[in-house]
Amino acid sequence: MAGNVMSVAYNQLNALYGISMGTSNKYDAHKRSELRSTYYSIVKSNKESPLYKIQAGANVKRFAIDIKEQAHTIRNVVSSLSENGEGMESAFDKRIAATDDPKVVTAEYVGENDQPITPENAGFTLEVTQLATPQINTGHFLRRAGHDFKPGSYGFDLNTNSTSYEFQFNVNEDDTNEDVLNKLRKLINNANIGLQSELVMDEHGTGKALRIESRQTGLDEGKEFLFEIVPHKDSASKAAMNMLGIDNVSSPAENSSFLLNGTHHASYSNIFTVNNMFSVTLNGVSEPGQKVTVGFKPSEDAVIDNVERLISAYNGMVNTANRYANARESSGNLVKDISEFARHFTQDLSEIGIHVESDSSLSIDREALTDAISIGNTKHTFEVLNKFRDALGRKADQASIDPMNYVSKVIVAYKHPNPNKNFAMPYITSMYSGMMVDRFC
């Protein structure tokens, strides 16, 4: 039951805010001691925080969630560069996958760093002949302002290979064709059943149709569809479906097809694992006879790629700060914190080829950084990188624990100066961690 509730909550979050969490990785799992530490950090922050009222605004929740999302991204990158208490110089020993044509194939090394490398698993070639595709149903184009549907109730069943869903919708007397299509679009999207629907316009701009696409790609052998739409048996529903046309498959789901070291393979998805070492993503179709080679990057490139991942995660938080800088929901503290953080490292970073821009974002001079890693004072270079990594991780933890620190709010009362007389209020803690911000607060 709890799992279903969490799934519904996440789907609702994704539908409302368009957040894509991506796939989980090992850094999303935590030990009991880490969870206990996070809990006590939340309680401590809560006990020391003054009582306040949040300024009402449409973007308060989105702003706070964006901060938590960016902090989560930073924390995962920092964790991946801090395994077993190692410094970033250990990246020389870590393996990073590479391809010679990222437009067609990209790869990530998912094996263990102590896993033996043999001629059989050191690399491989791929020739992509077809990408895995979703199923798409596109309905008939209807006049946007027309009134082709009679007032009444209509229904249809949407069948997948494992489940059947029943949908019903009403048409009011003043509903236009576009109104009806929008009702169906929202009905399907809000159902969270792995389908995404949208309205598409014809070339003349006078007609619209409903387009339904599956998130899943590929098709099991012997199956004819990923989803099937069937009207209810009453004549009105059948007539409405004939008018809508959304039961017609305009593009069937297909499996990916590729040659791995010259041998033909197929997959339901464009993402799959090879030898339990490489996670491969197919991005495009190869030119006839052109093979993509997948292997490992040289050590210096591996280090710089890890630095770029860290800088990219940091810049994500900068972009969030700048995006909300002038919004009334923002207190301005996020921009201030990031600016002070960047200024603290400006000199040290510039010496190794990382530069602080005017908006506090960071850019990398790959040539200068390569020199600093390979032929410069490598000890100083990695001291700077490790300090920056650790400080960024601490800053991300602070932002994740209390994102409301960056939201515009009115202080109502300060806590008693004696910390022994302050107590944690669990409902406020819940608001911090769950982002339940009421528009009347």
C-alpha cells in the first residue's frame, strides 16, 4: 500500500512540475547512519529556524523543489567522486566509457573498477540499423471551433497487454471540438498509465487531432500493440470514436536492431547493458557500413570528464538561482550564497584552468586543466579540486535540508536565544522535507 501511495505521489509530482528524476543509482541508497544524520540535521535546522509565513506565489513550491533537485544532483556527483574517502586523483584509476560517434551511440561504464579487463570485454563495435520506437495513435483532424459531438456521455476502454482501463467523458452543449479533445488529453495524461497525449494542429491551422504516445518502446514477440483503444458498445460511443479516430495506430512500436561485433541483436529499448560493464544508449541510426567503437577513455580525459560533471552540477544550481533571481518567491539568498561560494574559490580555480564567470557559473579551459593534471603541480591541482568538491557537497546538503531558507518569507517570531528552550516542531519539518506549501499560509 505504501509503495502504491509513493508511486502515485511521484507521478503527480512529475505531472505537475515536469520533473524527471532519471534512473536511480547506487548513490540514491543510504545507510542507516546517513539517514539518521540527515534526520538530526533537519531537526537541528528546525529548532534554530524562526517562525515565519511564506509569501504566497504560484512558483514557491516549484522553486523549493528545483533547489532540492539540483542539490540532489550535486550530492550524487560528489558521492561518486568521494567513494571510500578517496580524492579526485583516484579518477586516474576509474574507468570511463567512450564512443567515437556520440550522435549514434553513447556509453557509460557500470562495472566495478577492479573488474578484470580482457580482450573480450575491453570494447566492442555497434552498427545501429533501427531505434526502438513507441506506439503512436493519431486521431482525425477536427475543426477547432466546430460542434461535431452531441451533448452526452461517452466511453472507451484502453487495453494494454496486461491491464484494461475504462475511460468516460462528458460533452456539454457549448463544448467545441477543441474543448472535447482537451478533455481527453487531460483525462489520459492524468491517468498516469504510461501514455502521453497532446493536441497536434494540421498544416492549415484550422484543425486539431489527439496524438497518444506510449512511454514504453519495443514490442514482445507475438504481440500486436502496446495499447489498444476500443469504444464502448453503445452507438453514441462508437460514433464518437469514429469521429475521433484515436483507435488508429499511426506508428506501431518497434524494437531496436543493431549489430554487436557483427552479430545481429534486438532490444525492446534504446538503452541496454553489454557484458555487465557498459550501459549503452542508442541515439541514432548508423550510416550503412559505419561501425561505432565503444571502449575506455585515457586517464587524463577520465579526470577531466569527472571535473566537468562536477562543474555541470554546480552550474545547474547557478541556473536555478538566476532563473528565480527576480521572482517574488525568491529571497535572493540563493544568488548571494552562490556568489560568495564562487568568490572564495576564484583564485585557486583559475590557477588550474577553471574560471568563474560574471554570473558565478564556472567554465573549463580543457587544455589548461590537462596541463595542471598531467605536467603541472598535480598535488596542488587535486588539493583545489578536492576542497571544491567537499565544500560544494556541504553546500548542497544545506540547501537540501532547508530549501525554504531561499524562499521569500516574513519573520513572525525568533526562537529563544537559549537553544535548550527550543523544541522541534514536526509539522514544520514535514514542510521542509515534503514541500507541502499551502497557498493560504
